[in-house]
Amino acid sequence: MKSLFGRKVAIDASMCLYQYLIAVRQQDGQQLTSEDGETTSHLLGMFYRTIRMVENGLKPLYVFDGKPPVLKGGELEKRLLKRQEAEKQMAELKETGTAEELMKFEKRTVRASREQNAEAKKLLQLMAEAQCAELARSGKVFAAALEDMDTLCYEPKFLLRHLTVAEARKLPVDQIEFSEVLKGLDMDKLTFVDMCILLGCDYCETIKGVGPVTAYKLIKEHGSLDNIVEWIEKNPEKTKYKVPENWPYKEAKELFMNPELLNNDDVDVKWVEPNVDGLVEFMVKDKGFSEERIRSGAEKLKKSLKGGVQGRLDGFFTVVKLSPAKRKAEPKGKAGKKKAKK
């Protein structure tokens, strides 16, 4: 994380909230709650992880979900059905299941509610704080921090993975450069988007039985997803793969190539000092956290913000790649000679 000192990073807020609701727990495995029984795990996770990033010189910019595209409705409905099934199984296990089994199914039911999203926004405003990829692509921020590799379809210059995961997992931050991905796969953006859709995305299901190796092989053999679909449908006897009925892959491609986004000129990014009194009012009086810990965290945040004014050196210089210097030719007669020992 220290290698990202001075960088502005756009972060998927919804993914963060989901991670913290799962990871931040009491010793008995239950989520943190206020005296009123309201879940507060997401707030504590967001508070300390943000401080950690700022202490390492990062400038986090959290991006919250807007209205999802109509095409994503099917995927969201599937997730809802999976949560409902997990809730049903968890209810059955309460009488006979182990604590470990209950925890497994409880994690499958976790989702960030509208109220928890609003609370996180309020916390971040007090701390001073997709669209993530567009901000990175246009240069508003250095990178987009998300876990979903589909983000690369939106062409961010850099994608950061594991930036917001719990430190206890000891996962290094992966920095993925979009241009290097295309170069390594020997693809252009359109072909890469085709492969991502073939593997399954938020907008449509995958072709059953097609994994990463097969998807890459099919793309290389046929050149595009349109050609793959045509080949499968015309040659059912030559392949075991079947295209799902009414598969909206063309609509998915359009959403990746022309997503609905805010105009970046309308995005005003500012980082200001935290409102300590406001933090205490919200986190201590409203949510029941320790005043000492919240004030201590706020002071760390203020100190880091003041100490983070130093820029990166690569912001002052243009980095030029040089070819390896050629070795100067040695005069004839000297090469290979060694001074004789007496």
C-alpha cells in the first residue's frame, strides 16, 4: 500500500460495506451493534480502513452505486433468491447446526441496506472525504479499487485489488495495468469485452461449461463472441456448449462499451479536514462507539492529511524509457589481456 503514496484512488463503496459487514465481528461471531440493536460493523470497518489508507498517503474517493441498468435486474434477482435460500437453510440449522455452519450461511445473507449506505456516506462526509473506472480512465484518480475483474472492460488505466480487504488476511495489493492485460492476451478492448461476457458478468449468465481457458481458446479460434455464438448454434453436433435462450450478450456488450456515467467535469473532488465534533456526535452518541477511540482515529486522520501534502516525484518529471547503454568498444590488443603476475 505504501507504494501508492500520493495517489488518488476511486473505491467501490458497496463492495467495502459488504466486506466489513462480513469481516467486522464480535468474539462470538455476531456483528457489532449499537444499544438499539442497529448493525454498526460497516461503520467501524469503513472508519479504520479509511484512516489506514490515508496514513499510507492515499486519497480515497468512495463511489456509491447509482440506479442499476435494467439488464442487471436478472442478476440482482438471482442474488436475492440465493439470499432467501440461505436464510431458509440458516433457519433450519439454528436448532441442530454448529456455529461454523450458521456463520457460513449467515455470510451468504449479508447485504448492505439503503440505510447502511446512507450511514456510510454520512461517516465519510464527516471524515472528508462504474464510475470508479471512468474516473481512473479520465485521470481524475490514479486507479479504480474494486475486486471485480469486469471493471477492466471500462478501461481504467490501473485496477487495484485487495486494497480494502482486512489486514488480517495479509493479501498484497494487486496493481493491474489495463494496457498490459490487453498486450498479454494479445487482444483489443472489444475482444477482451467479448471474453469477459463469455465468462459471465453482472449483465448476463455464462455459457455452461465455459471457463477461462476455454473462453480464451474460443475467442482466439473464432475472433469474436458473435462468431462463437453463430458457430455453436450452427454446429450443435460438434460441440457440447449451448447458448442460453434469449442470451442478451449484445446488450451487455453495449453497456460495457457505452456505459451511463456522470460527466467527469461535473465531479468536484476535494479532501478537507475531518469534522471531529461531528464524528463524535455520530459515532459515539448515535452509534455507541468509544469516544477515546473515535477521537484518536480522527487525530490520526488530521495528522496524516497534514503530512500528506508532499507530492510524488513522478509528478514533477516526465519518465523516459531508455534503451540499455551499449558497452564502449575496447582498443584492439587490450581486450582479454590480464596483467602478468610477478
